[in-house]
Amino acid sequence: MGTGIGQRCRVVPFGPEVRLSVPVGVRAELPGIDPSKDIEIGVTEGVMTLRVERREETSEKHHTECRYGSFARSVRLPAGAKGDEATAEYRDGVLTVSVPVPETKTGTRTIPVHHV
């Protein structure tokens, strides 16, 4: 099962596995990916974009088999998200990206009553 990357590779990017929380986080299952070569993450104007490209080549005595594919997904970040402070971690085939979101103050203000 795959998404254009080969039948032996299971890739579930931003599907049911997307988890958003504070700080905002994105989680994608990307087994077999080399994060230093195959993953690119960017934030532009409040939109985080993940690009992944995978290439795999196997050679045997009389033939060579190549499998490759790529995809990109974009996620709009909530207002106030600090995209320039985003962090990413790849562990055991799972990419987790965290973006801090400062706590927003509500428009309600309590006005103290002074006893005169």
C-alpha cells in the first residue's frame, strides 16, 4: 500500500494520523525515508509545507529495479503561530513537526469595582 512511492512502502502523510495541538504539531508516517536528503519543510506566510521525495534502487544480476515518488502537503497554521521557531524530529519512521503558538488573550477584560 503506498501513494506513488512503491507497493512495498506504506506512507500515510497528513491523513488520519495528523494531530494538531498546542504547540501545533504535525505527524506523518514516513518509513524508510532519509530525513537529511528526502524531507523538506518550510513555512511561508502562515502555511507550513512538507515535501518528501523517495528514490529506491535495487540491482540484481540481470536487472535493476527503481521505485520513486514524491508528494507535498500544506497545512495552514493558526494565527500567531511562530513558524520561525518550528522544530522537526524523525524517529522510527515517524516525522513530528512542532510549531509554538503563544497563548492568546481573549477580548474580555475584568474591570475591578472600587468601593468609595
